[in-house]
Amino acid sequence: MLDVTARQGLVVWVYSLKQIKALRHYGTVLYVSKRMKYVYLYLDEDKMADTIAKVEKLRFVKSAVPSPQAALRTEYAGDSSFAAGEDDEDDDAPKGEAHAHH
């Protein structure tokens, strides 16, 4: 049977983008923001604490923060989330002409 390991994202804020290749050693680089100077790493959840400690010791790293994505609600089913949009029946009517009589 296939064993699924829990994975989590790690946001690493850096001073310089020149050393991004060095971060590949700690996890998979999913995204690099050149404008905001951060790298999004993806790694095993059980290695997260050790990796944060190692990465924060690097000279070019400002800080490393675990991604809050695991704590976010991703299930959108239910009546309460879409109830406001379903009640408006005349949304398709052209604006300003809903009450015009010819």
C-alpha cells in the first residue's frame, strides 16, 4: 500500500535571491517572489521544526514561517456560504431598466 506523508509549506523571507539554490537542499521550491523576496518551500511535516531551525541560521534568511494553509478551512459546501448569492433573482436584469415601462 502507498504511504502518504503529510507535507506542509514553509515561507522563507530572504535578504537576497542569489542563494535560492541553497534552499533546494531543505525542500522543494514551489514559488519564488522576486518583488517581495520570499521563497515558498514544500517539505515533510515531521521535519518542519528541524528545517526551520537550520534555515534561520543561514546568513541570507530573514525569517522562516510555517504556512498557515493547513489551518485554513477548505470545505465550502453548505447553505450558509452561498445563501446570499442565491436570493437575488433579478441580478440578470440590465441595470437602470428594471422598472422602466414602455
